[in-house]
Amino acid sequence: MDKSFGILQKIIQSSNERHKVIASNIANSDTPGYKAKDVKFTGVLNNEVKLLTTDPKHMKSKNGGKSGGEIITENDLTWGDRNNVELDVEVAKMTENSLRHDAAIRILNSKIKMFRNAISRR
């Protein structure tokens, strides 16, 4: 159908995965020794969006186009109980992630409406 549906699907899936990790960090904010985690999506869209490199000076993808997110442990400064979760930071990450998810859902909904209108007018 439209290539953007696959891109939007990847964005929604990746934001769902990141939401779970951030929620886990918040749930363990008082757990001694717990290290905050985050999900880095360095190549989520590389399989969907192919950028042409027409000059040898253009940057190339460093990860070969892998599509999944990598869960990393953040090794920031820790508190006295060896826990490094900062609630304010995690809430900010969750808010940013929710905005990205909601935007992708809104775009997906409008694309579906456009296709429905196109089909119903035949």
C-alpha cells in the first residue's frame, strides 16, 4: 500500500518497547542496586527509509540497518543504595516517548481516513 504504514508501525512498536523499560525504571526507583535502563533505536527506520549516498563523503549507517532497539544499562552516578534512577528524568523520558507515540498514532489515523475516503468515492 504505502511505505509510511511500515514506518509508522516501527515508530509505534519502538515507543511501546521503550515505554515498558521506562515504566520498569520508575517501578524500581527505590530498589537498592537497580540500574536504570533505556532503549536506543539507532537503526529502527534504516530498513524502511533508504537514503542515497551519492558522494563518498556522505555518512553511512553504522549498524547495518538492524531494526530492533538495544536495551542499555545507564551507568550514571548512583545514590547511596547504588541505585541510579532519577524519577524526574524518567518521567521526562516517558512524556517525550508518549508524545512520539501519540504523534505516530495521529498520523496513522489520518492516513487511514484518507484511504477510506479514496475508497468510498469510487
